[in-house]
Amino acid sequence: MAKKLRLADSFDGSEDDGAPAPAPALSRVGTEHRDTRGLAVVEAVVPLSSRAEYVREISDLWRRAQKTFVDIGRHLNNAKDRIPHGDFMDMIDAELPFGDRVANKLMAVARAIDAAVFPVERLPPHYSIVYELVQMPEDLRGTALRENVIRPDVTRQEVIAFKRRWIAKPSAPPSRAQLRKRLQQLLENRRKLDEVIAALQDELGEA
């Protein structure tokens, strides 16, 4: 059985401040693990020479971090459709470096992104925060966009606080204009119903 990565080493990030989680130290090749720590020397960060270069490089890494977890979620969704349920769950439990809780979140995030629930360019590059965003009630999504809660640097704590504030917020009583509009709709419905009743009575000779 593959050793499960600790939360600090995985994609979970439930306790972080919104920054992308570090890549796991082990990568799977076939059924074997290989230690990739030696690649750190080859892939060492090279100092850049200007602000523009740092902005370009950091922004590119930010986008790539998001694409990574979305692609993992898509692969999981595809696997779920193609592998028998028991085998799929066994694959997650025995052969992947994360458990079903993380897998379910990654899958939900991928589905939401593919369904364009939010503009993808405004989403943070961390699946646990995106998961919190896509789980909010549908009627709150427009408010979240207007209040700029949906943005690349939003933290998980901000998203949770936003949802608690709005979900707990009592609904405002309807205005007079709203009540008047509702009354007009009901009167119109009654008029149409009276016409139908009258037509049926005429047809039956019961007028």
C-alpha cells in the first residue's frame, strides 16, 4: 500500500493561508516510487533581473499550479467513469498519495471549473480554496463576485467568513414595490384562471 502523504506534504492545504501547497517529495512511476529530491539542484530557482521578469515568472507558476490540481480532478472524474466503483475506491486508498476526502474535493473543483461556475481567471491556484468557493449557495455567487471575494489571492479564511456572514444574514422584508409586483402577478393569474373556468362552464352548459 502506498504511503499516504501527510497533509503538510499533500495538496490539502486546509490549514494554509492560500498559497499553493508544495509538490510531494515522491513521484510514482508505474508501481515504484522514486526519490526526486535530487532534482532540487537541477531545478533550483534562478534569480531574475527585473520586476517585470518576476511578475511574469510568478504569474506563470501561479497559473500552472491551478492547472495541475484541475487536471488531477479531471483524471479522477474520468477514472471514476471508466473503472468499476470498488476498483476506483481501492485505487485511491491503496495507490494514490492522497485519500478519498482530497480526491472528492479535487473532483468537485474540476467539475465546477469545467461548468464555468466562476470565471477561471479569478480563481485562486489552490484547490481547497476553490472548493470552498464552488460549495457556496448558487444565489451567493453573484454577491461574491461583486464583493471581490472571487480573486486569485483570496484566502480560505476570507471565503469561510463571507459564507458565514451571508448565510446567517436574515433576509430583508420585501419592499412595497416588490409586494405590489407580486400582487399584480397574482391578479393576472386569477384573471387567466377565471377565463379558463368560464370557458369550461360554457362548454358544460353550467354558466
